[in-house]
Amino acid sequence: MTTPSPRRALDLVFSPTPPPARAGGVGLAVLRVVAGLLWLAHVWWKVPPDFGEERRTGLWFWTHLAVDHPVFPPYSWLVEHLVLPNFTPFGWLVLVVETLLPVLLLTGTAVRLAALIGIGQSLAIGLSVAQAPNEWPWAYAMMLGIHLVLLLAPSAQYAAVDAVRAARIAGDPVPIARRLLGGWGVILALIALIAGVKSLGDEFVAPRGRGVGYPPLQLFLGDYNMLAALVLLGVAGLMLAAAIVRIQPLSLAAAALAAAAALSIYVQLGRAEVWLGGNPSTAAVFVCAAVIAVGARPLRVSS
């Protein structure tokens, strides 16, 4: 095995030739995950039943900026005469779309579909708020560019359910499936442990859990009370066990538990008390776990 020379390292940076295929694939996967984290961090405040309409806050406030500070007058007219008079259905549509985006991008499932949805949603947001005070229009141009790259470039070669599906067609998907399942098991276990430590001393089923993430960088992975932390730890344990011993029912049990946790949050959104103390971002993390647990199959080579 040869050791890269300083000249070789400089060539990788300054050469007009593309980097090695593996490095490019990993870089695109990182871009996909970053885009998924962006959407995950901003879905938490899309809360039914009125999505901020009564108090003129939240999603209603940001949507109304398209009327107060027009970017493209025909779009502002549509918002004023079509969206705002039917705001509750619109709010549900936004919640569904902005939940699909982090789930599909973070898990690497149907990435091209996610990229198309991301282009549309980035365009809609930009046309709503790009001219509002303290907004930076180029941020929305960059969001469009990121999703365009994800649409046209192979960003699901690594850490993706799409990679498992491709390997199933090409040959043996088991190693990729086990790595994906085990990797997500470790990540979810870390989130659960952080949430559990932060929830020490709180009520076991506190109506609003403790946030996990890094607020200065707007990295947000959801709110979790102690019950939610234990449920997430159980999901992670089942996924890790399935990856190690290759028993598919364990993976399916993890998917069922994660789906039940997400459903309980969605049913209780907008109420004073949520059993798991979570919000839409929390629910999206549980949905990600369910998608990975189902998508990272088979765990054995079929005979």
C-alpha cells in the first residue's frame, strides 16, 4: 500500500480532474444528511390544529410574509386568495411535506423524489420570505441548489436504504443492510442517552421533554421526556441486536415500536400533554427509525 505524497494531496485539491468515486459518493451522502438535518430542525414548530393562525404566529406568520413583503406578485396573490383562506389544510400539507423531507433524506430512501419535493418546498419558502426583514435571499437559492445536486448526482450510495435496494438487485445486500441498521442503532442510542440524562429529575412523562441538539447551530433532533428516551433506547437496542444476530423479526419489532411512538405523538400534537413529550421533529426521528428498520433488509442471504 503506497503512502500518498504531499504532491498527490495537492493534486486532489487543485487538479481539474474529479476526486475518487468513493470520496465523491461520501461527500454527496454528507450533503444529503445535512439537508435532512436542516428540514428536521425546522419541522418542530408546524403544530396543528391551527398552525399559529389564531395567535398570528408560527407557520401562519411566515406564510403571511408573502403578502406583506412580496417576492413575486402573482405568488403573493395566490397566498392571499387561496392559501390563507384555507390555512388549516395548507398547514397539514406543510407538516406532511416537511416530515417526508428529513425522513427520506436522512434515511436515504427515494432520494430523487425527496430532492424534487425539496426543490418545490425551497422555492415556495423563498417566494414567501426572501424579501422579509432580516432574511438573506441567497439562502433559498442555496437550498434550491443543494436539492438540485441531490436530484442529479448519486447521493444515496452510502448510508442509505436506496443503497440496500441497489445491492439487492446487484447481489448481496446483507453487509450494507447490517451496517446501516447498526449505524442507526448507535446514533439513536446516543440520542436516547442524551435525552435520558437531560431528563433526570423531570417527571417521567413530562408534557414537554428536553431538547436534544445544539441550539447555536440550529441543530435540533426533537424533544424527549424520560419515557420517550427509554422507548427510543428500546428501538435502538432492537436494531443493534438485529444487526448483530441477523434475526429479521427483531428489526421488524423495532419498526413497529418506532412507528407506534411516532403515531402517538402525531395523535396528540396540539394538546397540552404529549405522552412522549415530543413534537413533529421527535416524531420524524421515530419515523426514520421505522423506515431504516424496514428498509435495511434482508439480514440474511436468501437461499
